[in-house]
Amino acid sequence: MPTPTFYRLPDERRALLVREAIQEFAERPYAEASLSQIARRTGIAKGSFYQYFEDKLDLYRFLLIEEAPRLKQAFLAEKQPAGQGFWERLETIIERGMAFLVEHPRLARLTAAAADPGATPEVRGLHKAICEAGLKELRDLLSEGIASGAIAKTVELDVATRLVSSVIGPGLTDVILAELGAELHEVLASDSLRKRLGPARRRRLAREAIDFIRGGLGAVTEAPRATPPHPRGKNR
């Protein structure tokens, strides 16, 4: 993680370094990303990077584990109305999560690259850490829902956390990609595709996700089988 020297940089200098590092890792797989390129873009001597970070992986870890989550949390908090009930709050979080993909594609690409099966074991480990942190946040939120009475107290919290995570994570992503008729890498690379995930569509998808989570699939009672007619002239 960053050294104290990094945090002593002037704010503008530190922000420039972070911005260009995000750009570099968003444009290229981790193995191809270059500290030399970041140094060139920022005008910071490559040797100076080792005063701020241990190595390239240390910088990448900071971006994934600290910077990207911090920026996303700030983005989510921007339009989180006060006084929302539990389900309204969760719906807003889901909608803003989709909006984050639209408005911050570089950060979305940065995180998606860590999930690449071809990534190095160290990078895959970072992705696992991100997922576990996200599960913890969701678990805490669902725990609040149970405490407030919005969710039944009989719910098994750990199971519910992973099921809800699947719905609003991979499940919702699949729905979005199916509606847009594109793959994730195409959406992350295309402004026009992301614009199709506009506010109205995001709100509808968030509402449908909430309805599904609240009600589940539901159960349909089978209609009773019709009794076949008895042959004419025969008694029962």
C-alpha cells in the first residue's frame, strides 16, 4: 500500500498520479501495464514511484482495494436521499451501481480486468478480496434490513447475502448485456452502448431486481387434474 511519502505529495500531484495509473491499468491487462508509461504521462521519474509504492502490484492493489471502492462509495452517496426505507435504499444502490458503470467506465474496466481468468494469481487474489469486501458490505446492509423488520428474522443471513449478491451482480449484468445485445468488454469500451443504459432503464431494472429479491420466484399451485369421464352405461 502507499508509503507516507505518497500521502505527502501535493493534492494535485497525487490526484494526477492516481488518474493516470487508473487509465493505464484500464487500457491494458495488468501484465502489459507499464510504470514507465505512467511516469511519462505524469512527468514523475519512474524511480520516484518506488518512494510511493513497493512495485507495480502494490500500486495496482491500492487502486483496486482502496481507490476504486472509495470513488464508488462517494458516487453512490451523491444521490442517496435521506430517510429512505430499507428496500428503497437497496433499490437506489442497485441503480447507482449501474450508473457508476456508465459514468466511470475506466474504473469498471480496471475492476473487470482483475476478474480475467488469464490474470496472474496475485491479481486474481485481489479480485477475490474485492468480492469478499463487497459481500461484507451487503451482509451488513441485509443485517440492517433484518433489524428494521424489512426482512424476516428467520432468514439465514449468510445464504441470503450470497443469493442477493448473485442477483444484483452476475445476474443483473447478464440481463443488462442481453438487453444491450453486447458483451461486457464491448459495453465498457463503447460510449454509445453505455448511453443505452440510461436512467429510465436503470430504474426499471433496479425495480425488477428488488421485486424479485422481495418476492422470490413465487409458487404456482398446480390445477387439479380433471377426472376422466366414465364410459357411458357403466356404473362407478
